[in-house]
Amino acid sequence: MTLNDLHTGDSATITRIRGRGAFRKRLTEMGFVRGKSITVLKSAPLRDPVEYRILDGNISLRRSEASLVEVISETDYRDDRPGGPGLQGELRLGGPLTVKPGKIIDVALVGNPNSGKTTLFNRVSRSREHVGNYPGVTVDSKEALFYHRGYTFRITDLPGTYSLSDYSSEERFVMEHILNKKPDVVVNVVDASNLERNLYLTSQLIDMDVTVVLALNMYDDLLAKKDKIDLGLLSRLLGIRIVPTISHRGKGIYRLLNHVIRVFENEDPDIRHVHINYGREIEDSIRKLQALIRQTPALTDHYSTRYISLKLLEKDDSCAHLISGAVNFIDIQDLARAENQRISDLFREETESLITDARYGFIAGALKETMKRSGSDPGFSRSQKIDRILTHKYLGLPIFLGFLWIMFHATFTLGSYPMAWIGQGVDMLSQVVRANLSEGILRDAIVDGIIGGVGGVIVFLPNILILFFFISLMEDTGYMARTAFIMDKIMHLFGLHGKSFIPLIMGFGCNVPAIMATRTLENRNDRLLTMLIIPFMSCSARLPVYVLIAGALFPENAGNVIFGLYFVGVVFSLLMSILFKKILFKNREAPFVMELPIYRNPGIRVILRHMWAKGVHYLKKMGGVILVASLVIWALGYFPREVEYSRDYKELISQERQKGTPQAASRIQLLTRQMESERQLHSYIGRLGKFIEPVIRPLGFDWKMGISLATGFAAKEIVVSTMGVLYQVDLDDIQGTVSLQERIRKEVYTGGPKAGTPVFTGLTGISFLLFVLFYLPCVAVIAAVGRESGSWKWAGFVLFYTTAIAWMASFVTYQLGTIFQLG
Ligand code: GDP
Ligand code: MG
């Protein structure tokens, strides 16, 4: 009986809330919980909605919602109190049954053919249904009632299916039973000797977001094979309680029923809804579809929007009738078709099979973590063969490190050619502009501000694209998931889960999506912890600084220096992780499955597309924040034009001109340089630099470096563009422009105790690089941390602690280096 069956003035007691998600939560919050009394006050003129009185409040529900609230009349409820006729602690079979609606548990048996459902059904219900050791015996559903521990079980034996889709009448039958009859608990009977295939169905139940207890049947077979399985961990990974059973001997069945009760009563802490990760593109499509489906609230009350979206993407018509009542039915269908097309075009594979693969990947990941097979499996698939090498106990890690090493070397070496071409292009452009514009502030702004700044950064586009190419390659082939797997053991040492490793690696691309990728971690503390250490993953924006400085100061070993920086970043993040785990997050972590998707050849198109999608972001920054920052820095350095010089340079220069001696030219050049340098020192930015100099001097930096670092807060590339603007010593150099690397190498102190010595030594270089590696990530990252952690405290914390670490790292490096004269 549901609320809809009551008439105006009737009272009843709530026995159960069906429905799901936000709807269920809303109802519970309003006091719709089991045992509460409810009275029908009145119906609206058109019989819908209806107003009810509950907990001294009036609440109106639509009829579609009221149908989800089950009730019994008040008198029935009293019989059902503890101490009533229900038998405690034993399975009472046979005999006439009085149905007690308050404590009925609807159970559906779902599983592959031949997994032992009917045997289990017969055991608990004492019936003699036909059991046969061949598939397809059960064609219809059988229902039986029995008591256990004061609960009435209404159990349904369903036909065996391998999956839940629209292919066969059995599958449709089972699916509709689950969707329409909404059993309280689905008991998924699984053949333990064939877990991989059997869990496929389980993965679909997970997607449906129904309450499942898993009967790991034929457990005797598993024991006989001497396979080992960590049931507790697997339970937690899947978010489903697993109970081993040997149903033809009746073993484990009581435990199974007890767990069904616990799950029914919401008393099992390990039960949770797990999202199987279908990969970025498909998840994107799911999100878009969900947004449309949510526009019809009646749908979301009854079904999981994620499930419907998936079904639509799979082109499974079984869901068509579910959404046919949606207000925007046509839009949903159109979007589903378009997204399906988009994905299959992109991967050149049916969306359906991509989804299937992802499910198997989820299962493979869960089993790899929890199961130790004794014998060798003859039917090894290609992916598993590849995995035997790539995730090998000893070889896995060196192979992965090798891959990273190649990645960073390629980034630098391969990137240096196009980098040089773009650099020449930028030089040419600046010469053309210089030649064609008349002398003045506009020309200086364009040449020194825009071209000097943006041009200094844009040359690194090839390096960044190469880096993104490798990251996309890892993501799209399925290797990324393996790296998480390889690293899992190590990550656990540092209080992290292997899955945290994926956001960390993504951090090499850009910290912002990496911080968003922590969403795949289900435990909030794990997420926070991962967010806190992501900033130490050198993002691609830091790469230009590395390439610039390493290329200028360590031309022979630039690749190794860069690899070393990334490596230091990773090691440091892990160390910080231990520290944070000890201080900030002490509780235990939630386990989650690391999907091990099958390896696939994504095709160069997909990889290039993903690479480009990331590269575009870089170009946009170039036209936006970097352009503006360059101009601002330039202006701050350009003004004021008139300053008081320590010497009368103009006079000295004209004297040299008149002398006309052979040395005059170089004397003039030197004087011009000193004059400009002194003017810059008195410019706004120079004063600012002088102001912060005391803070950075112990790190071996000059004020220009300090300013560059400060501007890097907007975006790390700006460090380079600022240097491009500030290190402009070769004013009107007749030989043409000189590359920024060259200029950095040539920069000398013009005054003070170090006058005449180069600003950049190997030691300052390292100190500077370390600072760039560690110090506060850009604003976008801070904002992302704030958003994703839901608290600006954490954002502020990241800002502060990374900068403190950067300063200390550089300080220690520079001071020790100076003591040991490593400069
Ligand atoms: P259904 O297709 O899922 O309904 O499976 P059945 O109940 O018809 O069982 C298939 C076969 O498996 C029968 O021969 C059962 O006796 C056998 N069986 C059921 N449970 C177990 C078990 O736990 N261990 C073993 N070894 N065999 C079982
Ligand atoms: Mg059967």
C-alpha cells in the first residue's frame, strides 16, 4: 500500500521510502521515515498534489512521489513491533505465512545462468524448483516467502543473464523487474570460479545504483583451485557486501540473509555507491545527458540519471520508454545520438564497446588488487600479456621511470628545433617592427613589451605540446591506469592511494585539471591530501622556465636537469604527503578500484586532439594574461623616463663620440648599457625590486629575478615573459636581437659588491629553478583548490606553505652551495 491508496482523512504509518537520491534524502529530511505517522489532509482540485500532515507539519507531494512512500494502516503496524509474532534468529520455513508489510524485504536473485540462483532459492524457500546444470532453465520468475529474524523475505528467482541490456527477453525481463518492481535488495549470485565474467553483471548493477548483496557462490570451487581472494577489500572496493556461499550444501546462506537485513536496514558501513569511471569523453557525455534528464524530476526520483545516460549512450532502447515521459524527450534523444556519434567518431569504435571495455577494466582493476590466482590462466588476453611486462613486480617501475625520462628528454631535445624556428620568427618580427615604426613609446611597447614578453613564452609551445602528447598517449592507451597500479605500493607507503597518482601525473600537464581529477578519489581526506601535494608536480607552465634557465646555464645537461627537477618535485610531494598524513589527516582511507582498462591503440587522431585541446589553453593564456602582464611589467620598467643618474651619461657618451678613437664604439655601448641599467633601477619596477630584494638576496637572486618570480603568480609562464622584458641589456644592438638565453648568460651585476660578476651562475640557476618548482602555484590553482576543497582556508594554506618551502629550499641550496663554493 502506498500513500496514494489512502483517502482524505486516513492515517497510516510509513513503512518504507522507495525512490532514490535527492528525492529520498529530501523526504527523509522532512520526516518521512519508517514508523512515522502520516495523515491525508486534502487533495488539490485536480487530485494532484496531495497535502499530508507529518511531524506537526503540512507537506504536499505529487502523486508520482506519493507512490514511492509505502504505508500500512496503524493497527497492522502495532502487530509488527518487536515481540510480535516474528521469530527471532531462525529460518522458519513452510507453514502459512502472514505477511507483515512493515518488515517485508523484497529480494531478487540476479546472476549469470548456472551460478546457482535456483539452488539458493530452493534452499531458503524449501521449494523444489527445477535445478539443472545447463543455462536457460529458469524462463520465468518464481516467488517464495519465508521468515528470518522477524523479517518476511519475499524472494524472487529470476532468469540467468550475463548482462542487463536489451538483447534477449531474459535480460529485458530481469532489468524491468529491477527497475519497476524495485526490490529492496538484489542478491547478485556470482560464480566464484569465473569471477571476471560474472562481475560484469555486477558492474551493471553498480551503475543502476541498486542495493546489492553479493553471494559469492560455488566458493568450494574457488577453494579447490587454491585461488586467494581478499573478500573484505573487494567488498569495500565495489561498495557491495560479499558473502561466500556454497548453496547446494546450504553453507553461508544464513550469513547471506543476515547481511541482506543489515544492508536493508542501512547498517553496513561498507556499502556505498561506486562510480565506474568511463573515461573523460564518455563521462563528459554522461554529464551533459544527466543535466537534461534532471529537468524532469519524476525521472530522477525513480531512476539513476547516470544509469539512464549510460544506457542512452549505449544505444540501449530499453531506456527509451523510461524517458518517454520526460518534458524534453526529443532533446535528450538528440543529444544522446549526437554524443554517441561524437564518441564513436573520436575513438573509431562503437560507444557501446568502449563502455563494455571500461566495465571490464573496472573489474580487472578490482580483481588485480584483491585476488591471487594460483595457476596460470591459459586464456590470457592481449592486455594481460602486455601487463605481465608493464606491471611486472620488478620491471614495472624501471620501465615507468624510463618512460618519464624519455618523455622529458623528448620534450627538451625534440622541442628545441621548432623552438629555435619560432624564436627566429619572433626575432624577425621584432626587427621588422623596429625598422618600420618610428622611434617612441609605441615602438618600445610593442617590441620590448609585447614581443619581448609574449614572444619569450610562445617559443615554448612546441615543448609543451610534446609534453602533452606524452601525457595524452599515457591516458589514451591505458598506461596511465597502470602507472597508478605500479605506484600503488609506493603510494601506500606515503599514505596515499595508487589512484592519487593519476592526478599527480596529470599535474605535469596543468595543476588545475589535476586538482579537479582528485574527484575520482572518494575519500575527502585523500582528496585534500592529494590536492595539497599536486602543486609540486611541475606543470607545463613551469617548463618554459626550466628550459630557459637549464638551457642557458647547463646546455649540455638540460634534459637531465629538467628530469631531475620533476623527480625532486615528485619525491618532495611524497614526503610532504607523509607529513600531512601524520599531522592533518589521521583517519583510515577508503579503498577504491583502480580501473585497468584494456590497452588500446587510440590512434594518432585522438592523441593529437587531446594534445591540442590542452595546447589551446596555453595559447589562450598567451593572448590574455601573459600579454597583459608583459605590458604592465614593461610599463612599470619604462616609467618614469626621467631619473637622476649618478653620472652624466649623455655628456660622457657625446665625449666618446667626439673622440672617435677605435675603442669609442665599445665604450659607448658600455655606457649606454650602464645608463639603461641605472634607469631601470630607478623605474617603478626597479624600486619594487629593490624593496623585495632583502627577502630574495639570501637565495642568490637579483631584483629582476625577484620581480619575475612575483609576477609568476598570475601564471608561471609569466616568469619567462617578465625576464624577457627585464633582461633587455642589448638595447639597439646593431647585430640584431639576442636570444633571452644568451642575454641571461651575459647579464652581470652593474653595481654593489658583486659588480662585474655574472648574475646567473650554476648555483643561482639551481636555486632559482628549485624556487620555481616549489613556490606557490598560479592563481588558477589556488582558486581550484578553494573550489574543490570547498574551503578557502585550504587555498590559503597551499599558497603559504608552498612559498615557505620554496624559500627554504632555495636558501639551503644557495647557502650550502656558497659555503662549498659550488657556484
Ligand atoms: P541457476 O542457473 O543460476 O539457477 O543455477 P542452478 O541453481 O540451476 O545451479 C547450477 C548447478 O550448480 C547445479 O548443478 C547446482 O547443483 C550447482 N551448484 C549450485 N551451487 C553450487 C555451489 O555452491 N558449489 C558447487 N560446486 N555447485 C553448485
Ligand atoms: Mg535457475
